[in-house]
Amino acid sequence: MTAPSAGQNYFWVGGDGSWHESTNWSLSSGGAPLSTSCLPSLNDNVMFDNNSFTSDNQKVEIENDKIAYAKTLFWNADQHSNIGINFPTTVQLNPSMYIFGDIVLEPNMIINAHESVEINIISPDMELDTKNVFMPTISTKNSNPVISLLSVLNCERFRFKIGQLFTNNYDIITIQFCVEPFTADALLLDFGTSTVTVDGPFDLDP
């Protein structure tokens, strides 16, 4: 996939609200909501900070059968408790999010999701710094990324079909670890001294 052109920084200002409503986004931290129908794309960095929420328990909603896009997903909101992202809670047939850049989270955030929800990594080079926050399924089926962990990765499933993974000695905790390379030389897994804890199937196809 061709890298997207330079985009903008989208700041969440919606408190409780839908990702898919443009009035929940601003082009500056705590700024005026967008009056157009623009939403973040694969070109754009998505930012959540302390101006994004006004009270505890507020959530960003990703609606059923809709897709959220972002280049880098950056979460730096720590002044309220029990805030986070609600992914769909029913069976999803398609990925709910596409990421072309990095994912950086805060350890106090919460992600809720049905077990079928999938985040599709289409970045050529990304850093995952999820701080042990429980993530939905992470899949690399549509790209050839180089993924580097910057903290413990805790996710529903990890589906790695092509690319390179460097854990940098951080642990992986998952319910299913599935490696299905397109070809025998399609991937590289460098676990270093990491411990990989799998609660369910560990599928390692040749």
C-alpha cells in the first residue's frame, strides 16, 4: 500500500460520543468542533488528551459495521477515570479500525470490544506502546509491517500473516497467537527474552 499523504492532527473534544460524528473532533486541543463532515483518515493523527473529556466514565463509541481510520492513535488523557473506547459489542464481519502509524496508549484507559472486533495494521513501520491495556484482535493480513513493541502487549488475538515483529523483550499476553505466513520467508519473529502467554490456541503454520 502506498503511504498516505501528509494529513492533520484530529483532537477528540466530544466527551461521550461517536467517532463517526465530525462535531466530536477539532483541529486543536480543546478547540472548536468541526463544522464540516470530515473525519480522521489514514493520513491523520488522532489525539486524545485532557481536553477531550469532561468527566469520568466517558467513552468514544465506534459504531457497529463502521470503520475508524487513523495514522497514529495517541492517547494522553489521564485526568479522569474509566474513560476509553467502546468498540462494537456484537459480531463484526470486517475490521473496525485501520491504523497506518503507531499506537500509543495510557495505562488508565479502557477498551471494550466484542471478541470479533479487529484492528488491522497496514503501517509499513509501526511502534506499539499499549501499556498492557487490553486490546481487540490485532491483524497484519493486509500489509508487510515492521512492528516494534515498546511495552507489554495484551490483546484478544494476535494474527500475524506477513512482516516482522520485534518484541524488544516485552511480554505478549493473548488468547490466541496465530501465525499464517503467505510464504515460508514472509515473516520474521524476534521474541528476544519475552514471555508469550497464550490462553488458547497457539497456531504456528509452516
